[in-house]
Amino acid sequence: MFDTLINKLQNDTYITLETTPGHSANFSNTIKKIEDLKLDKLVDGFSTTDNPLAKLKYNSLFAAKMLQDRFNKPVIATMSMRDRNKIALQSDLLGANEVDIRAILALTGDPATLSDQPHTKGVFEADSSLLLDIISAFNSGMSYAGKPFKDAPKQIHPFAVINSYAKNPKTLQKKIAKKAKHGAKGIITQPVYSLENAKQLIELKGDANTEIILGIFPLTKLRTAQFLSAHVPGINVPSIWIDTLRKANEKGEEEEFKVGFELSKKLFEDIKEFHPKIHLMTANQFDIAKDILI
């Protein structure tokens, strides 16, 4: 299953869909929505997020296991450096490995100060490069400390993330090269909103031994576009998107949604034609995901 996913990433079209486990003891409802919409037929795999914005959510590894078992499609499980030290990281990897959760998205994680849990402290022993190095050690049959395992883990496929925009593109280039050097087979970008941005990211990869996976997050509301543009570093929403959504917003919510969806759908099609390695993020708005994908 994972060999097929990596082969598609490197040699074919590749589309994964992000799922965000909720503030709930139930992930089955999310699986049912995906099943009802037959989204598993439209993508090559899924991902699960790990307590984004430091807000308490259902565990990403357990969610990945449930998704993978139900759809027989590979799932990339996110693991955040914010919440685990070296011991916990390796222990989680060992447990996940035996149940065949073997694609891992290494993430440094949002600051613990954003958490909805009182007085939360971040661990942050290092950035995501440490997890990538741990995975490299596991793939060599040993722990990060260099001690061989009694039973070696099955191969783990590491992924990483990168901003989609920076005032100085060379900073992105260095980060791509660093994550590739630490073993990331695929690097998922923050959402892109123009073909020019996508082309720049592919150029910045250069000869780094990794694949760029372009993130797409459909925008169907003006306020979301404004928030991303003003408050989320590493994302650039072109002024034409905001201006177009503003004019549509003046005509009502229905027109706003229609125009935003059309912009997003066209972007998806343009990106797919240019570089068909895409990670679709819809904040669990799976109806929109289906309409984008079909």
C-alpha cells in the first residue's frame, strides 16, 4: 500500500485528502461522511492532523488506523514535536508500526500558548528534523540512541511541511533542502492560491531529493481569505481573490460561495495540470472536497 503511494508521488498523479479529528471521543462519524460521499474512490490516500493550533483533538495515530482499515488506503499520520519527547516519539512510532501506520508527517507544531487546555507547556525538544532523523534511525533497524531493535520496524515513509510563501524565497529553498537532507520523501506546502506561486515552489526545490506536494485549501468566504492573508504567515492570498470575493459578498452569501468555489476549482484544475501532486485541505468540509475532486 505505501509503496504504491510513494510510487504515485514520484512517478504519477498523487492526491491526498486531509482529515481533522474532532474534539470528540468519536472518529467514526468522520469516516462515515467520507464513506457516504465515496471520497476514498477519488484520492490516493488521506492524512490525519495532530491537535492543530494546540487544541485538544482525537489522536491522529488512532484516527489513521481507523481510516486505513476502513478504506484500505494509506494514511499519513501527523506527529507533532510540541507534545512528545524522544521517548514518546519513538514509543508511538513503534506501536504505530506494528499496526501498519507507516507514513508519518513530521511537524514542529503550533505554540502551546494557543492551547485550549490551561497552563499547557510545549515539549519542543527540537524541530521536526529530529523526528525525521528518528525515522531514519528506525529505517536502519535501531533507535535514535543507536541501539538495534530486537525486531526491526517495517519501513516508515517520512513527510514534512513547508510554507508556501516568503518575502525572501531563499529561506524556503534552504528549508526544502534541509528537510530533504533529513529524509522527507514528500514536502506538503501551505495552501497556494496562484499558479505562479506553485511554479516558484517547484523551482525552489531544485535538485533536492524530495517531492513537493502542493497544498490547496478552497476559499468560499471573504472573511477566511482575509484572515489567511492577514494572520497566517507563510500563505499569500492574491489581492484579486480578496477583491473578487468582496464583490461577491456584497451580493449575498450564495454568490460569495459560488464565486469562491469557482476560483478554488479552477486553481485545483490548473495545479493538477501543472504539477499533479496535491494535498487537499477542507477543514472536514467533505462536500466541498468532493465537488473539487470530481
